[in-house]
Amino acid sequence: MTVKAEARARLNFSTDWTYAPAPESASHAQIKPRYDLFINGKFVAPAKGEYFDTINPSNEKKLAEVGQGTGEDVDKAVRAARSAYDKVWSKMPAKERGKYIYRIARMLQERAREFAVIESMDGGKAIRESRDVDVPLAAAHFFYYAGWADKLEYAFPGKQPTALGVAGQIIPWNFPLLMAAWKLAPALATGNTVVLKPAETTPLTALKLAELIQEAELPPGVVNILTGAGETGAAIVNHPDIDKIAFTGSTEVGKIIQKSLASSRKKFTLELGGKAANIIFDDAPIDQAVEGIINGIFFNQGHVCCAGSRLFVQESCYDEVVRKLKDRMETLIVGDPLDKNTDIGAINSKMQLEKIHEYLKIGADDGAEQWCTSCNVPEKGYFCRPTLFLNCSQSHRIVQEEIFGPVLAVQTFRTVEEAIEKANNTPYGLSGGVWTDKGSKIFKVTSKLRAGVIWANTYNKFDPTSPFGGYKESGVGREGGLHGLLPYLNLN
Ligand code: NAI
Ligand code: MG
């Protein structure tokens, strides 16, 4: 009997049923064949006239081509941002600035469906997530920070907060629109102007946001959005007239950025990688915990910096947890990101899929026990079955390194101290999760875990009011909440 058939028999599923397809319509999603760079309130051709393709990773079809921004384009955008800052944005009453941000938030809500569909097409994430998580949270960030715009002196009593000037922002492909919102909303609310670069595999929702910003009649130059790859990002980082850099992406690039900023006056925040521990004690509500673990690592194909990619299970409940985990994993649907039943969409790019495959091999070669679900995956496109590695040890590379895919490394522990020690044995420190019935244990463990965000009896919950950021190699600085205003301000 196959693993799936065995699980179905045990769960009393009489037939091997599947859901009928339920695809979200893409007919209302308007994607132009070509997008220019958004500089000084207009879409303008890139200086060198070069474009590159963005594809749909679920079928490998081209969606559009977008401008290749060069140093020259970055310079033009920075000059537009500086001029908008000097002449308009810094002179505008804060309450008026706030109104523009509210307008962006409302317009985003009105077009939520189109943004969700395009996000799923360009990046591969399941529509359930882009519709229920990415887009609503992006709007929530604009609403939240719009509210702060004219209340900054209440956020920092006794101080006189002033804007820095021009912010350069570089974002990744795992939450393209949401990361744009995380970056833009606090920068605008604090009175800065912006040059933002989305990731090369997922530029479309940022460009749709540029269209929306144009329609919202934001003064030209306040927000500039340039597409391009690493070189375009580096040109932003190294531009002498930028006052602050905000980056989210790999630890590797974060280190390069930190080095190039070392001798400059620029402020910076870096949100980098993670290798979060999810810890289950035997007194936890096991079914709820299993659901949380699934959400923690398979949500968004595991393309989440705070994904719960390491699981620590107390020995006494190990068999039960692993059995329930496998059963639940067997029910996960991998496939068309636009299908409303899909749990796990497409891996974002061929490169990322190859990286995940490499780690699957490393895990097996290092001696961990590999188990993956038996579901069908589409032949075309970049897909990966949810995978467990059991009997892992601390030294395994799949335990130490960020994979950024639907791969969970499982280990056991006996005591609270052992769980804490193992969980902290990582170069990262972005997030973590604790599952137990005892409040005192939650406090004991969470106070000793060296990670920026820790969830108790839940996982991957986000809210614009709460700060987010890492320890150690997971980054520098905080975004979100009141803390997220600080990196964009001088306090006098
Ligand atoms: P990346 O760090 O290269 O890309 C993130 C952004 O930085 C993109 O917009 C990219 O164009 C830009 N960039 C690249 N090189 C740059 C440079 N020298 N200067 C300025 N900007 C630059 O991430 P990549 O290569 O797409 O993914 C590699 C791995 O990084 C993933 O497998 C994953 O482990 C990790 N990652 C972590 C993320 C997080 O949120 N913590 C997000 C994306 C990737
Ligand atoms: Mg794409």
C-alpha cells in the first residue's frame, strides 16, 4: 500500500477523491506587454533601452517585459526623489501627507482581487494566500502608517522627529507587494521620499502599485519604482545622495550591502534570512500544533524568512506528532496557484527550485531520513512536494542553512533546557514558535530564545502594529509598528 493509500485507509477515506478545479478568473487582471521605469511620476523608458522578461513560474510562460534600470536611471530617480523631498513632500503639512497614504490604502482594497491574481501569476504563490494574506496586509500597513503621519511627536514624546530625506529600498520575491508596503508606508508617513526596487522575478505588483500611486496623484518624484536585478540594487545602495537603505533579502546580499555602507553616513535596516525553530512539548494541543507547523513551513511554499523550518518535538509525543504531520501533509494540494483549493503553489523560480533540490540531496546524503508526500504535481512549471527530514542532527546542513522551500527538518528533545539550547544553535535569529499548554513554560522558553519574533500556540501571524526583525545574521533594525518609524527619522 502506498503511503497515501495507507494514510487514507487509516483516516477512513473510502475513495481517493480529489476536488474539482476551482480556478480564480484572471480576466480582470490587466498586465501590459511591457513596463517602463516609474520615475518622477511617469513611466519612462530605461536609459539603455533594455528590458527583461518576467514569467509565470507555474507554467513558465512570459507575462510581460520590464525595464532594466541602470546607474543612470537610478541617478535620475534619486534626483527626482530629492527634488520632491525638498520642494513638496517635506513642506506639506503632515496631515495632508497622511491623506495620500490613506488614499493608496483604500485604492489597494478596491483593487484587491486584481493585485492578488497578478501576485499569484508573477510569483507562484497560492491565490488563497495572496488574496487572504498579502493584499489585505499590504493595505493594512498603508492604513496603519497613514495614521502615524501627523502624530509623530506623540510616538516619540519630548523629541522633534524629522525625516531623513531620500530612502532607497530593495525588496525580495517572496512577498512582493507586502514588502513594498512594509517599506513605502513608514517611509512616506515619516516624510521621506523613495526609490524602490522590486525583485527581478516578481516586479509586476510593484509596477501596478506605481500605476495606482500615479492615479492617487501623489506628487511626482515622491515614490519612484525601478526594476532590475542586483546591479540596479547596488546602484541604489551606493548612490551618494541617498540617506537611508532598507533591504529585505538574503543574508549574503545583506552582508555585501552592510560592507558597502560601512564608510557612509547612510542609515540602514536589513531584514535577512532565518532558520526558525518550532518547539512542541508533549502537553501541547497536538492537532492544533500540527496545523501550526504545516502553516509555518508550507505556507507560501516555504518562501518565508520566518518559516518554521526546524521542528523540535519532545520525545514522549514524537510518534504521534510525526504520524499526524504525515497524515496532514498527505492532504495538501500542490498545483495551480490560481486554483482556490491549492495549498502550495509554484516555487518562485527555476533557480530556487534547483537550490531546494540540491538541499534535498544534501539532506539525504548527510543521512537524514527523507519523506515526501505522494501528491501529483503539474509537469510544467516549478513545483516541489512538501518534504520532511526525520532523525536530523544539529550538524546537518539542512538544519543549519536556510533552504527557503517546503522542507522541514525534524529533531527531538527531552527537557526544556535541551530544546532551548538546540533552538538557539543557529547563526540566525528571526523567529520561533512554542507549543505548550503551560503559560509558565511559554514565558520560560520565549525569554531564552534568541529570536526577534516568537509565536506561542500559533505561527506566522502578522500585524502592522507589531515590530519585526532579527537577531544575529537575521538582520539589523526593526520594521513594523511604532519601532518601524524610527529608522526613517532623526530625533532631535
Ligand atoms: P537576493 O538577496 O539576491 O535578492 C533580494 C533583492 O536584492 C532583489 O531585489 C535583488 O535584485 C537584490 N540584490 C541582489 N544583489 C544585490 C546587491 N549586490 N546589491 C543590492 N541589491 C541586490 O536573494 P535571491 O538571490 O533572490 O535568493 C537567494 C536566497 O536568499 C533564497 O534562496 C533565500 O534563502 C534567501 N532569501 C531570503 C529572503 C528573506 O526575506 N529573508 C528573501 C529572498 C531570498
Ligand atoms: Mg515572475
